[in-house]
Amino acid sequence: MKTFLQIKKLHLKQILNEKLEELLKEDGDTNFVSIILIMVIVIAIAVIFKDQLTAAVQNVFGQLTEFIGG
């Protein structure tokens, strides 16, 4: 049983190393586009939920101020 687990572990380690090498060999253009896309989505969500986010932040800081004793 132990040899089966060791073989499986080595196989998974090899797959992980191959995927890591693939990731490191990327040119970076795809990563740049992905980062820009994520930033656009986060900004869009912030604009859509601006009022709710503002209320939540004010609530958290209000509770923090009460906790500190200010």
C-alpha cells in the first residue's frame, strides 16, 4: 500500500512541476491582460455597490471607534 501512495505522490509531484514550468515560461502578456480584466471587474463592482460599501466601511469604523473607547 505504501508503494502505491509513494508512486502516486511522485506522479502528482511531476505533474505539479510540469504545470509550474508552463506557468513560468509564459510571456506575461496573458497575465497582464488578466490583471487588467480583474481590475476592471473590481472597479465595476465598487461603482455598482458604492453606497453599500461606504455604509459597511462606516459601520466597521464606527464599531472600531466604540471598541477603542473613542
